[in-house]
Amino acid sequence: MQNHSNRPMSLRQMVALALFVAIGVVLSPLLRVEGYAPMQHFINVVVSVFMGPWYSLLCAVLIGLIRMMTMSIPPLALTGAIFGAFLSGFLYERVHHKFWAAWLGEVLGTGLIGSIASYPVMKFLLGRGEITFFFYTPSFTVASMMGAGIAVFFLIALQRNHLLDRMRFELNARR
């Protein structure tokens, strides 16, 4: 696996990614109802800031697959997480490492893109004929706003205690 600078993923990065996946799987049942999993969005933003968009996307995919296999979660575990995960890291990097950009990327990626992508999956693949095109938009938007907001407060606390830069440096994800 290659990171953003075409170097092999370090052992530290692999361990950190595995820890984020484990934390995401453990935290995911908190406040969770179908289409509403704010702790997934917390993890997406934290991984985006620590490791970047590709790691965040990989983390979201792994958490989603594990949740689907072990907790009988529908494909919303993927469609409701992957777009926000990537867009969060992408905007964070493009807007000079601002937490609000990571928050916005998560909310737009999940609340809008992810909710719309969930419609055909749930309607046609799983036969939920009663749903409409924007059925998941309100719950995805609220959940992503909550989870990403908690992540921003967490990251600000790390930054104020001078831990964020040190942790990013230790992960060799310093940008």
C-alpha cells in the first residue's frame, strides 16, 4: 500500500489505521439507528486530519465492511461514510489544514453525496421501494454534522495541548 508521497505505508501508519478502524467499529453502535451513525463521521474527520484523504477513505471502507459483516448493517455503512471520509481529507489539505474544511467535507460528502448515492442502493438492490431520492439526506446530514463537530472539538483540544502536530509527526503524516 502506498501513501500520498508514493512511499510504502510504514508500520506505524498501518498500526494507527488498524487502531482507528477498531475504534470506529467499537464506537459505531453509539447513537446509531439506520442512516444515523455520528461516530463514523467523528473517525472520518480525525483520520482525515491525522493521515489524509486516502487513509480516511480506506478506514471508512474497512469500518463499513466490518460493520456489515458483524452487525448486519445495510450497505449504508459504506455509502454513508466513504464520500465524506475522502472529501473531508481532501478539503482539509486543499484549504491549508483548517478544521472547518474537514468538517465541511464530511458534511457535504455524507449529507449530500452519500445520501443520494444510498438511494439507488437501498431502493433497487435491497428492494426498499418506499424511500424517496432524498430520504437519507436529513439523517445523514445531522449525523455527519454531529460526528464531525465532535471531531473538530477533539482536534482543537489536541492542538491546544500541543499534541496534534506531535501525533501527526509521529505518524509521518506531516504535510
